[in-house]
Amino acid sequence: MIDHGTLLSYCAIVLGFVFIPGPATLLTVARATTSGTRVGLATGAGITAGDIIHTAFAVVGISAIIAASATLFTVIKFVGAGYLVYMGTKAILTKDASLVGPIERRLTASQAFQHGVLAEVLNPKTALFFLAFLPQFVRPENGAVFLQLSILGVLFAFIGFLSTIVFACSAGSLGRLLRRHPAVAKWQGKVVGGIYCALGVRLALQQR
């Protein structure tokens, strides 16, 4: 089993990593701000599920295949980028000035969870991160490698979910404040849509 020193070092590094705003954080914040804390938390849960899936990929070697295949990497990258740009464009083109209310009715927590899973699973950079990061803390003398990788991946996903809870709750409170100002709410969807599109472009431009 993983020794305590390695585990503590790993948790400290992951804590620092997950609280640095990245694509997953921005997606969670955008959802929570426009659709409320519950939807933000569901998005974070979906991203966490995506990380669990990437852990499974790393354990069975699928991430290694993605890393070795330029074609597969490119296909997954552009599918994920296209999905984010689609969501962003849809939000930007929404004409309803009172954007927050309609989004809350249309976007359920279940849908937000599904979107979170797709956005994370379709990011090949995450697969490569798991493939490169997790093995750094694996020690063959500590037991089965696949079990150590599984523990480290699940722990990463759990710590990441804790960070999304913090960001979603904070953004949910911000969203309630913004809803009191119609002029700001009118442009809220445009800003959120811009975030989605920017994330999609960022993913499309990522190199292996």
C-alpha cells in the first residue's frame, strides 16, 4: 500500500493544483453563476466522474494509446473543443434578456452532470496528465501498481470535487447577486458563452 509520506506529498501537490483556476474550474463557475449552486455542484460532480474515468483509462493503458497515437489525440481533442464551442455559441445566441431564469428551467442538474462528464472525458490533455502525473507517486515495492494508480486517481478526483464545491458555492452566491441587476444579467449569458468558446479554442490549440 502507498506509504504515508508519499500520500501526504501527493495530497499537498494536488491541493495546490486543483485550487488554481483551470478549464474545469471555469466551467463549474460559469454553470453555478448562471444556473445556481446546485447546477454548479452537478457540473463539478460530472467533472469528477470524468476524472474517475480517466483514472480507469490510465490503469488499463488507454491513456498510453492516446499518448502514442497522434491521430486519436487529434480526434478526441477536436471533438471536445467542438462540444465546448457549441455550448458557448448557444449561450451567446440566446436572445432572452432574463437569461438566468430560462437556463435554470432548461438545464437540470442531471444535464449539467452529463455535460461535465463529456467535457472532462473529451479532454485528451487530462488523459495525458493522469498518465504522466500518477506514476510519479507509484512505488512497486508498495504493492500492486494498478491498485496504487487507482487510489491516487480516485483521491485526485475527490480533492478536485472539494475544490469545485468551494467554487460552485461562491459562484452561486455571486449569481444571486447578479440577478438583482437586470443590466448585468442581460450580458451574463454572453460572458459565459465567451468562456465556453475560449475553453474550446484553448483545447483545440493544445499540443501533445
